Amino acid sequence: MQKFASAKALVKSFLKPVYYRLPATVCYGPQFAPTLALLQESQRWDEARLIDYQISKLRVMLRHCGGHVPYYRRMFREIGFDPEKLQSLSDLAVLAVLDRDILQSNLQ
């Protein structure tokens, strides 16, 4: 086992410098370039633009939850919550906080 660990460390020390010379999309995946571009662009956004972007991404996540998670689908229907109508974080106040008791009673 000790020989394996030392061989692994040797290979790692040799390959690491080579690996990080590869294009970023190889090292970090295909989403690296678009994510980096977004981060660079968003540095110049004002607060209102940042909030709009965050709310739009939150809307996407809530839409996914409502469409794929039975608990959220049922809760959204019961309280009449529509992710498309989300305008601010205060709109989330109508949603119940997901706690341990709720999880245990909705294991399915």
C-alpha cells in the first residue's frame, strides 16, 4: 500500500504541471468559458441588475422544483404559488421552510 501511495504521489507531481497547461475547458469542463464570461461581465452590473439576474435564476430553480418534486408541486398548488410571478425575495415568505419534520413526513 505504501508503494502505491508513493507511486501515486510521483505520477501526480509529474502530471499536475502538464494538466494545468491544457485548455481551461479540458481542466474545468465546457462551462468554464461561459461562466468566466458571465462573472467578468457581472462585475460591472449595478445592484438592480444583479438582483434581477438572481431572481431570474431563482425562478428557474423554483420552476424545476415545482415540476419535478412532488412535495413542492403539491405545496405550490395548495398555496397558489407560481414561480413565474416571483418578483422579489419577499415573495418567498409564503413558502414553508423545509425542516426535518416535513422531510420525515414526505420521504416518498
